[in-house]
Amino acid sequence: MVIQRLLGKRDLLVPYFKFRKKLQNDLQSALLNEIFALRYEVYCLECHYLPPEEFQNGLESDEYDACSVHFAAFTLDDMIIGTVRLVQPADKQIYPFESHCSVFDGYVMPPREQASEISRLVVKKTHRRRRGDSMQGISESFAKNGKTAAIQPHHGGDRRKGNSPMLLLGLYREMYRHSRQNGIRFLFAAMERSLARSLDKMGFRFVPIGPQTDYYGPVTPFIVDLDELNERLTRENKFLAAWFNDEPIPMSVIIKTLAESLWDKWTKKNLP
């Protein structure tokens, strides 16, 4: 098929990125040094969320890194461009979001062994393609007009120059696969509501579990149920569901998905 000849063995959705994972309890590694350096660049030097003088070695890390699984995105020539971690606190240790957010009265937390928190999600500034892109790489265009059905297999051209949230989607896929393989059903995240809306358009329906608070800007604590996510993707976007679950994607699904994408673009272009 034309798609396969164009991409070879590369991923249908993220052909220009590759991903790596670092498990818990080993903080001495070249990969983690790259992750901590990117976090220092974004959190300390660019956004000024944390004081640079507290990290003399140029590596931003904290007490949660030892109980986290770390994920990193790289270009094909091995430059780190994004990172995120899943935090599973040790016994009697709170989740990071609990240090600055509260939950609604009556909210019952899920079992700790079934939950993790998404934390320290950043994309390198060079891979936020447009001026209005968020720190996580979401473009203003996708935030306003994107939808789950618009996430399509790559079919030629250079999506590296586009404004679709594919890098972020790839990081979320890595977290999703790790969680499903390790009995994690629920993911917490403290984030801006605009990011939650964008993630909802990508298939991740985060539900607020507490009020908005000010923590380096307005953030709200959310939770996503991965069982519900999988059901939603299977219902709304079979291509994306198979891609997330590392299942073979039938060619009929790829063709149908591309056809729907082309039809959607044609109608938008030709309708008054």
C-alpha cells in the first residue's frame, strides 16, 4: 500500500517521533539526565515556575521522581523533545496534586494501586510550532476546532510542520499502554481546563474532581478512567483505539478513516 511504502516501519500516527520509558527506582541514567535537563529548561528558565538557583546542575528533579515511571519523546535523530511521568506515591506519601489542590466533598479516591498521577508534562519550545501553542504542544487551532475523528493516519506530506497534537498524543499512548499492562485504571492530572478540553477532543475525557485553584496559574484536579477511555475510542474511532492498544489496524479501517478525513476537509472547504 502507498501508506506503507511512504512510512516503511514507522508509526502511522507519529512517524517522526520515537519514545522511551524509564521504570522506577533508578535515578542514575543518561535518559533521566536528559529528562531532568528538559524539565529545567522549561520549568526554570522558560516559564520561571521553579527558581533556577535551586538546581545548580541544571537538572530539575524532586522527591517524586524515585516513585515515577518516566516517558520521553525523541526526534528520529535522538534529540529529546518531550517528557512526562506517571507518579505512584509510596505508602503514606500524597499525590503531587494533593499538595496544592483539594477535592470535592464526598469524593472517594480510587484504590491507590489502581491509580497514578500524570505529572511534569512538557514539550520542548522548538516543537511548539506556532506562537499560541501551549507548553504541552497543543495549538490554538486544535484547541478550538479539533476533534477525535480528526486524528488520522499519516498519508504523505510533512506533518512535522503541522499543528496537530501528535507528539502529545504519542506520550499519552505510552502512558496508556504502561498503565493497562500494570493494572492502573485511573490517571489523575492537575491542569488548565483548556488542556482538559483539548485532551477530550483526543479521546481522553478527564472529569473534574475538585475546584480550580491557583498553582502557577489556574489548574483543576481531574481524573480519567482508562476503561471508559477504551470504550469511547472503540466506539468513536476504531483506528485510534487499535493504535492505542497496539493491535493490528485492518487496512479497511485505515482506508475508511482516511476517506472520512478527506470528506470532512472537502465539506469544510466547500460549504458556504
